[in-house]
Amino acid sequence: MSKENFINENKQSPYFCEEMNKVCSKLEGIDVEKEYINNKADRDYNRFSLKYLFDYLQNKFSTIFSKFKKRESNKNSNSFSITDPELILYLTELAYKNDKMFFISFLKIFPEFSSKLTKINPSIKSTDVEFCALLKLNLNTKEIARIRKLSVRAVEAKKYRIRKKLGISTKDCMYNWINKI
């Protein structure tokens, strides 16, 4: 006898209905308990992931700040080298996330960058300096467009205007010129 036939034949029986209700309530209880266990596991997993993320970020920041301290103790160096891959990667990650801390962190790593640009053109805007920071990281036009949510043509126009403001010749590579600053 199949399961469906058995249920159809015994549907009318009060005993069967009572037993089915008991089984269903037990099953619902199991589902509720199962859901609680799953939610608890998710909460524990989230706590673990947040702890791991916090430890990772704390380690990353302590590495970066130790580099800051080394730079401050070394009087011969004016700023970090553009080839320092850890710091450049950190700044690039902030830029790709369009994080507000990008420009602040950039100025901490390259403290004279903004003042050198304002010496060349005192009327340069802070947004232009921030744009030049993206160029110093060697991000190409398409990457800058993606980061700033602009069209490629708008980025090219901005590069042209900055080139004019800073007096960069069309013969000079803008990236090389900015990296020398």
C-alpha cells in the first residue's frame, strides 16, 4: 500500500488526525530547532569572520604605521618611494573602494605632494590634487573613470585641464611628471 493511499483511507479517522497533528507539531518543533541552530551557527560564523577581519585590518594598519614611524625617524627620506608595494596597494584599495580616507592616507604617505602642486599653481583645487594622487598611483584613464564613476572622456578632459594648470608640456608624460613630484 502506498503512502498516499494509506492517508486517503484513514483521513476520516479521528485517531489518525490526532496522530498526524502530533507528528506535524514534532516536525515543526524540529524545524524551529533546526532554524535556531542554523541562526546560531550563522551568528558564530559572523562573529568569527568579524574577528578575523578585525585582526587582519589591525595587522595591516600596524604594518603601515610602523612604516610611517620608520620614515619619520629617517631624516634623509622626504617621502615613501613609489615602488613601496604595500603602501601603494593599500592606497589603491582605498581608491577602488572610493573611500573617503584615500586622500587623507595619501597625504600622510606623500606629505609634500599637495604643497608642491600648490607651489606650481596656487589656484589648483583640492579635487585636482586628489585627481593627481590617482595619477601618482599610475591608475590609467579607464580605472580612474571606473573609480570616480565618470566617463572616459570626462577623465581625459580633466587630465587635459590639469596639464594646462600645471604647465605640463604635451611632449612630457603626465604620469612621469607627477611621479617626480
